[in-house]
Amino acid sequence: MNKQQFLFILQNHLTPISEDERKDLIADYESHFIHGLQNGKTEEQIAQELGDPFELVKEILGDRFTIQDPQIQVYHKKSISITRNIFVYIGLFFINIIIIPLLIGLWSGWIGLCAGTLGALLSPLLLIPEYLINHEFSVAKLFASIVGIGIGIWLFIAVKFTYTWLVNISRSYLQWNIKITKGEYS
């Protein structure tokens, strides 16, 4: 809720008190916004710190409090949060139907890259059982296994960078989901 919405609710619901008293209260709350903005806060943060304007009006008016304009109820925190949460969770459900399988596919590809790296790095070890079974040594196979080690080293570097990239993407996506559900991005 911004400054204009906050003060509008106060102005409309404080009509039972005298105009001078109402102007003093509105001026007091405006000064809170001015002071908060000077200290680097947003209007929404200031309004949140001041509290629910309906609750403030209830405290000021006591038993005389009534909601006078049904459209103003749109700004009431509870009605906004319920509707907002319904749409946020529905939206997140459909986004997650697409993104989570994509992330699973990326992680599966990374696991395949790890398996290929391990196979390339361990290729010289396959020469030992082949020599023991066939009793012959092949220089071409030795060079091929050395090339396999080189490819394995390059794949290991790729595995390391893709792991960091996948962890960062997965973590940031999870944090984004949490922030959306908490209402920090609205």
C-alpha cells in the first residue's frame, strides 16, 4: 500500500471526528511518510510500519468505526492477500510444471557428463584386463587411452563449471519461488 492509498483510507474513514482533528491526524501521518522517505524507505515500507489503516481508524474512532465505501475494502490487507495468494500459487504451479522438469533434465545431463568424464579418465585401466585376457599389447590402444585421459580432463573442467552453474540456477529459482510466495515481489 502506498502513501496515497493509506491516507485516502484514513481520510474517508475519519469523517466522524471534527475536520480540524482529522487534518491534524492526516498531517501527522504525512509527516511519517516524509521522514521515512528522507531516510531511504519506500512508501510501502512506511505504510507497513505504520500498520493497517483500518486498525488505526478503529483505534481512533472506537465504536463509531464502519467501512463507508466498499471499494476501499480492496486495499484491506486480508482481502488482498487471499486473492493474491490464490493467483500466485496457481501461477507458480503452472510455471513449476515447465521449469522443474527442465531442471531435472539439466541435472540428468550433468550426471551423464559425469559418467562420460569418469569413463574417459579410467580408460587406461581397461588396458590391463584386455592385456591379461588377450596377452597382446597395442600401442594404438595406449595412445587412444591417453587421448581419453585428455578428453576426461577437459570434461572434468566442464563438469565443474556446469555444476556451479546448475547449483546457482537451482538455488536462485528456489529463492525466487520462496520470495514470490512470501509476497516480496508483488
